[in-house]
Amino acid sequence: MSLSRTFVVPLAVLLLLHFVVVLAGFIAPYDPATQFRDHPFAPPTRIHFFDSRGGFHLRPLVYLWKSNGEFAKYEADTTRTAPLRFFLSGDTYSVLGVFHSSLHLFGVDEPAHVFILGSDGYGRDQFSRFLFGGQISLFSGLLAAGLSLGLGLLLGSAAGYHGGLLDALLMRTTEAFAALPWLYLLLALRAFLPLHMSPAQTFLLLIAVIGMLGWGRAARLVRGIVLSAKERNYVVAARGFGATEWYLLRRHVLPQTRGVILTQAAILIPQYILAEITLSFLGLGVAEPVASWGNMLSALQQYSVLTSYWWMILPGLLLVTVLLRYYILAQSLELRVESSPY
Amino acid sequence: MRAIVNVLFRKLVAFICFPSVLAFAVSGPEEFLVTKSEPGTPGGKLVIAERSEPKTLNPITALDGPSRNVIRRMIADLISINRSTQRSEPALAKSWTISADKRVYTLKLRRGIKFSDGHAFDADDVVFSFQVYLDEKVHSVQRDLLVIGGKPIGVTKLDQYTVRFDLSKPYAAAERIFDSVAMLPRHLLEAPYKEEKLASSWGLDVAPGQIAGLGPFRLKEYVAGQRIVVERNPYYWKTDSKGTKLPYLEQIMYLFVPSEDAQVLRFEAGETDILNRISAENFAVLQKNQQMRGFKLFDLGPGLEYNFLLFNLNDDTTGRLPETARHQAWFREQKFRQAVSTAIDRNAIVKLVYQGRAVPIILQVTPGNKLWLNEVLPKPEYSLAKAKALLQSAGFRWKSDGRLVDAAGQPVEFSILASASNAQRKQMATLIQADLKPLGITVQVVPMEFRAQLDRVLQTHDYDAAIMALGSGDVDPTAEMNVWLSSGATHLWHLGERQAATDWEAEIDRLMQMQESETDPRKRKLEYDQVQQIVASQLPIICVVSPNILVGAKAKLANFQPGILDHYTLWNADELFWQPSR
């Protein structure tokens, strides 16, 4: 009931979000790197069903901006309108690097522009950047969490099942990792890396770094469960019947860690999304002009941007809701695990 | 013999004879300088934010901006450059004469002047000061400036108030080199100098009584991590036309506020009185309510700072950097540099990065330097078609996917370093990256901590290109010698050249050296015009924009005359005063 609702709703929302982000190229009206240099810091475009004379339009329209010559000061020119068009052709994009297309869900014809979340200081569409940025931010979180949990599962079960010297060695390593001042470490790391790194390389490196740093906690949790599971009577019995080690692990021990792994995933993913954002915010993530949520938010470091252009904060607010969904999901997962028959 | 005597400043002040009559009998009348500025009312204090603590109060070793800003208020020089008119003016020297061969300068000192501790100043202090600066063991910052044609200038005392300076060759900007060269108190510094402890004296821990100068202010207190306060020097040697002794202000307090945004907030809240230089964005933020909050903002137009894209043209003799060496084949091609320059939309940079408060440039001489700019040279041009034609004629081709490849078929890709803490330079790099994309050039922007960037540019030479800025301290071309001479310490694109690597660099060397010793101003201008012409066509660095100098001050601060030469706002701190409220 309520348990399943708190579980299903955030999960559905998150799945939808990931789906939208995968289809960023189709849904976003523009390429994330396209600079409309005549429109820096344009406020969100308002979409009208009624024109200035009160006439109703089934196909909504936008007004063109007119600038009075001052920097980033715009007024809607009510004499010049452009209808919102659907399924029109625009910048080319690819979905998952496989399908190439130039069909966009919506857009307007030049010289009008549609900036649903406004534009940034280069005149780039914030909405398009948010969607494309999600590809980096959300998936780096997912992949890094996958890496962390994979490592945690492998090393944690090895430590718990084998015990002895291996256990001691691995557990001391996790402690060492937990004690690292990782932010300073990363700052130092960046200085040693080569200058020529393509965005794809940086992205993979980012995932590797974030993922590698967080496996310790997962490993400790898995170890604890494996340690107690291997002493259970039915495991001992199975061993007595001549089951192989691999069979025991696969059939009896590891399934017990499922709940912990899932809960950890729901906790780690938003944490790692935040980690990517922090790194990009500090200039250690994917470089411009590639969009990521951290890159988008780093513009807010400037006092003038913060005070003058409120729409620059919108990606941050959207981000809060995304992270919140993940935490709600984690909580309900935890409840389910606790109330599960295991 | 041509004598330059500044008549305006020579009138003596009718001195007030009160308790110091005896002193006058000994040292003669005090030859105070009478300023032309509006007479003011004494009193009050001024608060200004400095981005960090000074590292030292020692004028001989101070290198960093904050230290120099504080020290500059406590010292005086023989001849000063007026930051507002950009011309030289008498300071501690009341007049000077130049010999016919332009090699001997004879300076007359003001009589009856005292250091801030009350000790008299005369020719012995001048000789001592120059002895210290020119001593190689002292490693003074000023030494390079005072070595002309490879030989240190000779300093001789003629009498108690006359000093002769001998130059090894005629030097065009000779009187300008005296600007900001502090006259040191021999009575305080001779002992540490003899003990070779000069570099470590006058650190931040110095007691106010142990440090003295001839500037309008003297040290009052230093609170580590918070503030440094200088107070009015009662022995200062200027008065206004009404005979009031300068400076008017009782104190200047420097607060340490690390970021510009924080400085702007403090100023907006009324906690500080002056903003020495701010970005265009913050200028726009403050502009909204300047009237209500009682401050004034000034856009002084382009300064002397030039921002540029620097290509690494250093020779990699060790073979450590094969990748960079491969890229350098492109960078060394003049047409490649011209193509990049033509593809950069400088007007977009002016608009998006500086909100229109900057000017596009193609040269190191900015429109702010009206005396020396070569006006004949064309303005920077933006044309993709021309850039493509240039690349094509240099043997570059385009692949079917639009990527540019060189004659060997290698794709043209390089990275641009930009200081991570400087929003403007990061933005500039991102815009240039987008500008070069239509040419098929892939550019990676690498934001990097400024010191790490400097290390790569100056030491390891492990970089392709970088966005940097240079700003001269003076309008005179001699101030740019260290950048344009191929052996110069700031010859950034090719450091440590033993001899000029190219013919055009050799030609720049020749012209720069000629103008240095040329004394006919018209000929000097022609020679420097030629240098500018070579720079504009060879583009050793690709100059992009020169930002406007933007400053602010409380509206009640009178005699506020900001200039485009550093220090923009406090250069005439002795004349500033608070308008009494009515």
C-alpha cells in the first residue's frame, strides 16, 4: 500500500527521468554547445496561448526578444511572434551514440528562440544543457555506483567468506580509503593528468575515480552479511552434503546481500551524482563546452550571476527534486528489506 | 643644455613660524610642494579592501601587489608619474637638468624635508638608496630597471641637495625610471645593510617606530589576518594652495578580503570606501543602486592591460614533449596564427565577457595608451572565410567530416590553459573554443590553478596555448622591454632565447633597443609604430581585448581622480579628503 506507493512512485519518476535524459537530443530544442551570442542571460521564454490582443491560438506562440542595447536586458516584442513547432528538424544529435537524427520534439524558427529555462552567459539554452548534462551527471552516478558495488560485493564477500589474513588486509584497506582526504587528492591528481583529454576520457576517469573511492563501505556491509550467513545452519548443512564453495556463495550466501546492495545503490547513486557535480563545480569534471549539472551550477559561483539572473538557479532546484526521489527510494527500500522474510 | 624646470610647483609656501623657528635656522626654509588640487578639510579615515595580506613592508624586496599597494602609500620617489595625466612630475626632486648628450641628469632635492620619524632627508639618503638597489647581493626588485645598456647608473652627491646620475647611454624614458623608486632612510637601514640583513628587515613584524619613509602615511598597526593601518605622516612634504599640510586623511585601513565578490559586498554595505578595480559584472550589479547607497562608479575606459592567446613557441630541446613539438609546427606558421586571430570574434568577447566594458585589440598597445598607439594599423578583423583561406594557403585541408588536418594528415587539436579562479579568462577560452570549431579545429579548455598554469608557461613549457594577461606599469614603451626583447624575462611565447629565433624577432629587438636610447620623441614613436606593425602581422601573441578600468568610491570622497595606471584609485591618497556633511 503506502509502502509500495513510496516505492513505486519515485522509481517511476526516476525511470522516466533517465528515459528523458537518454532522449535528450530529441527533447531538447538545441545542441547544448550552441551559443546564441545575441542572447546572453535571456530569461525563460514565456509560451503564450493568447496573443497580446487576446486572440486564442491552439498552437502556442512565443514573442521575439528585443534588446535595448544594454547587456542582458530584454523585452518581449509583441509585434513579432513565432509559433511553437513540433517535430521539426534542427541540430543533429545521437541517442546512445547509435541513432543519429536531427528531429526535435519542439522548437521555433529563427530568429525566434525558445529557452524554457532561460539561457546562460554564452546564450546557450539552459533546458537543452540540463537534459544533456543529465546524461553526464545521472549516468556517472549510476555507473560509478555500479563500479563501487561490484567491487564491494567482490572484495566484501571474499573477505567475509575467507576470513583470516585476506579479511584483515582488505578491511584495513577500506579503512585507509575512508580516511583519505579525497577532495585534496583529486585536486592534486588533476595537476598530474595530461592536458589533452577528450570529454569521453574525462567522463570515464571521473567514474573510475568516484567509483574507486567509495567501495569500502559497501565491502564492509557485504562482509558482515557474508560472515553471518556462512555460519547459518542451512549453509553448514549444505556444506555437509558436499556443496562446492562457489555453489554455496551463489545459492545461499550472496542472495542475502541483495537487500543491502539495493539500498546501498539507492544511497550511493545520488551521492555520486553530487560528487560529479562537486567535481565539475570545482573545474575537475568534464570540461566546457560539454554540459553537466556541475558545470551549469558553477556559473553561480559569481555573485553577479546569483543576484541578477534567477533562472540560473533552476537547474539546482531541479537537482534537489531528483536527489530527493533517490533518497525516498532508498528509504522505502530499506523498509522493505527490514520487513522482508530473510 | 635644456632645462626642464617645472614652474608650477616651484612657488614656496609662506611658512608659519611657530615653535619650529629654530629648526628653520638650521635647515633653511622647507621647500614644500604645493598641489594644484582642490583644498580640503583634514580628518577622517579611509577603508579599502586588499585581496591578501602584504608579504612584507620592505620596498626593496616587495614583489606582490598587496605589499606594493601598502608600501606605495608610505614611500616617496624623486620624480613621479601623474596617474591622471600620465606625465612625469617633480616629487622629492624639485627640478632637474639634462646634459646635452642626454647622459647626465642633475637633480635638485627639496630642502628641509623629513622622514616620517622626523629625521632629515638629503643627498646622502639618495646615494644610499641607489647603492642598495644596485647592489647585486641585495637582489632588489628595482635593479633591472636601473641597469641601462648593461651598466648600472652612476649616482654621485654634488652637495647636500644635489645628486648627479650618469647613464652609460642616452635613455629616452630616464626620468620615468625614478617613479615608485622609494628613497630609503639611511639612518635606519645602513646598519642592516652592512650586516647583509636588509632583505629580512621591515617584515610585517616591524615596530612602527623602526620603519620610516617619505610618503604621506606611516605604519600604525598590523593585525595578522585582519588589517593593516597606516596613519598620517606629520612630516609630509606637500601642502595645498591654502597652506594646509597634506595628507588630509588621518588613516588608511587595509582590510584583507580575499575574493572580489566579497569585496563588492563589503563596499555595497558601506564597510569599505573604495573599490580599486572590479569586473564588469560586479560593476553592473553595483550600478543599480549607486545613488541610493551614496557611491559613485567610474568607467575609465581601456587600461594598459592586454589579454591574449599565447601559443607555445619555445624550443623543446630535450625531446620531453613530443606531442607539443608536433603541435608547434602549426603554431610556428604565421598564417595559422593569423587564421586563428581572424576567426576570433572579439566583439562577442567584449559583449559577453565584459558586458561591453572592454575594447577589441590586435596589439599590445591598447587604445588607453593614446600617446603610443599606432593609429594607422587596421582594427582587428573577424572573418571565417578569410581564416579558411589563410589555412588553405598554409597547406591545411579539411576532411569530409569537417575536421582540419595539416599537410601530414594529422588532425589539428590543441588545448588552452586558463586560470581556474579567473571567470573572465575561462569564458574567453570557451568562446575561442567555439570560434575555432567552424574552422574544424578541436580545442580543449583546461581550467587550472593559476600557479600551476604559470609553472607550465614559465618553467616546464608543457602546454599548447594559454589565455593570459599582461599590464604595463607605464605607458612608455620602455616598460614593455622585458616582454618584447627576445632575451626578456617576460618574453612569454619563447623564453630564454639566446638570440632572436626569427628575423622579425631580431627586427623587434633592434627597434626596441633603438627607441630606448633615442631621445627625439618623434623618432621614438616611429620606431615603436614599426614594432606594433610587426606584432600585428606576425602575431607572436594573439591579443584579444583590453578591459576597461572600473572603479568605485563613496560619493563624498573629494579629489578622487582615478587613473588607468596602477594604482588606479589611491595614487593621490595624499590629496583625498572627506567632504564635510552639511
